[in-house]
Amino acid sequence: MGILGYKKKKPVSNFPRQHRENKYNLYKFISIVGVLVIIGLLTILGAQHLQQLRIERELAEYENRLMEYEQRKAELELEIKRLQETGYIEALARERLGLVKPDEIIFQLED
């Protein structure tokens, strides 16, 4: 008994409390690392998704260009075939250059 008749309390050991605090700190650290890893993975996935969208947009643009070039190529091939015909060449010469055959007479009407 103590001086005034109270029982003395036994000193409490800090070991179990320290052990609990160390476990808590370890769990806290693991949780923070886990959250950071998840955030990092989500950031990487987001960046890859944006890059995929950009590439798909570029692909669509290139496909449109390719279609335009193929259409232009078909038009030029048709023009080449027409230019190999003498009647078409003659019509172009008359229309664009104003050429006439030697025995033709041209009448121009003014508006």
C-alpha cells in the first residue's frame, strides 16, 4: 500500500503498445504505397488510352487521304485514256486553243 492507503499501480510495459503502433505504421505505409501504385497504374492506363485515341484519329485521317488519292488517281487514269483518243484531243484543241480546221469558217456572235 502507498502512503495514503492507496494501492500502488504496477508499471505498465510499453512493449505491446509499441508493437501495435509499429504494426499500425506498417499497415499505414503499405496502404499508402498501394494507393500510390494504383494511382500510377491509372495514370499509365489513361495516357495509353489517350495515345490510342490519337493514333485512331490519325489512322482515320490517313484513310480519308488515301481514299481521296485513289479517287484522284482514277480520275487521272481516265484523263490519260481520253488523251490517247484523237477525237478528244481535237475537241480540247478547238475548245481551249480556238483551233479550226483549214476548210472551216468560224462565226462569232457578240452578245
